[in-house]
Amino acid sequence: MSKELDELEEIARAATKKALENYIVPDEYKENLVLGTQFDGDNRIFELYVPGETPGDALVIATVIVDKNTKNVSVDVANLQHRSM
């Protein structure tokens, strides 16, 4: 992996960890999480997911987009229960 991609992945990892503090992640998910990476122009898209029988069965729990130039990051969490306040 390139140094730039390593840096962007670390930004995504920190943002995901912070975002997931507000959600309940079942233990069975934690044991099987996979990080996928996609490239879309200047954006690097990192998906944290639980694999399924087929790629279409994967359960995406977080999608993180990091702009490689500005390092701006956005996190979208799905398929998890929000912690009660």
C-alpha cells in the first residue's frame, strides 16, 4: 500500500472509530469486520463491512469518504442501533 493510502486509511479509521462510539456493534460483527477500499477521483472510499455468502450479502456498517487532497472526511453509519442517551 502506498504511503498516501496508508495516511488516508488512518484518517478513515480514526473517523470511523469516533462515529461508531454512538452505535452498538454486536460482538459477532466485530469478529468478522473487513475493510474495503475504492477509488473515485480524488476520493478514497473505505467501507467497513461484515462479509456475507456473496458480495451482495455483505452488511456495510460504515462508509467513509476521504478527499486525498484536502483530507476532508465524511462518515455514514448504517445497519447499527444507535446508543440511547
